[in-house]
Amino acid sequence: MPPFELVWPSTRYLPGYIEALGRGWSPDNLRGEAAAREELERIARDPEGFLASLVDREARGGPIITADGSTVPRLPGYHRWMWDGEFCGDIGVRWQPGTEALPPTCLGHIGYTVVPWKRRRGYATRAVALILPDVAKEHLRYVEITTTPENVASQRVIEANGGVLHEEFVSVPALGSRRQLRYRILLEPAR
């Protein structure tokens, strides 16, 4: 079996991403199927533009659509895809330059999702571990990752990467007013 790695979104890996969307996976755990349909439409219209939009360190892309359909400004960030010879999932990073603070409509610095048929292989844990040194280059002292109280698997991923529970809170209405757990992971300074 090929080794697990994080790859930059590119035309080489796009067919696997499209297949995952077609099989019912969504990169957005709040908007689900609607987000997957939108991604497929964007890819069909402009595959190169879609790929370019996944690495947006200057937040030049358009606004983000929230779970309630409202829009919020985009933050700088990028996505990497999990790959083991096939597409396995997505991990995204976002931040505000010069601060660890995030707006209330952004639940965390890091978000990840593994396709259902590749879960329980430790891929999310490995993806977070691989992305943390890159995130440290953004001059953040820590990152925050959120999950729901019932998502024990995600809690284990975060804790395995040094995450410590920081608080329990309720997300803003634009994100569904859901109970959330916010974890913090301290970062080693970038060298």
C-alpha cells in the first residue's frame, strides 16, 4: 500500500476528489450534500479555477457560505488532500494574520474530514500531525480545533495531537447554534 501523505490539490488528484463527491462525501460537515453539489458544479465550470481557489493565502476568493445560507468574509487559508494512492479526505487551515483570534463564524484554524470508506485508519490523526509544522509558519502560538461533544473520534484525533480542551460553547446561529468543544494545540515556533 502506498504511504499516506498530504498533497496539494492538483489536476493529478482531482479525479479522486470528484469520485469522492460523487459517492456522497462532502468536504463541508455543516452544509453536506449542498456543498458537494456546489463543488461538482464549480469543477465542471472551471477545474483549474477550482483548484486555485483551494490555496488562498491572501483571502482573495469570494465570501464563504455558512450553514444558514448567509455569507461571511473569507479568511486566508489553504487545503491539502489526504492521499494513500487514492483520495482519502481534506484538511483545511485558515487564520487571521497577526493573531490567533478567529471570527465567531469560523470554528477553528484547522478542519478535516475523511471519506467514510477510509475512516478508522488513523488518517485524520496523521493529517493533523503533518499539517501542524506548516501552520506554525503562519506565526501562530496555537491553533484551535472544534468538534461536537458526541464526536468522540474527532476528540481522539485532536487529543492525539496534543489538543487540550479549552471550552465548551454554542456556535453562532449562522453555524447552527450547536454545542461545540474547542480544543487548543500549542505550536512549536517555526524555524
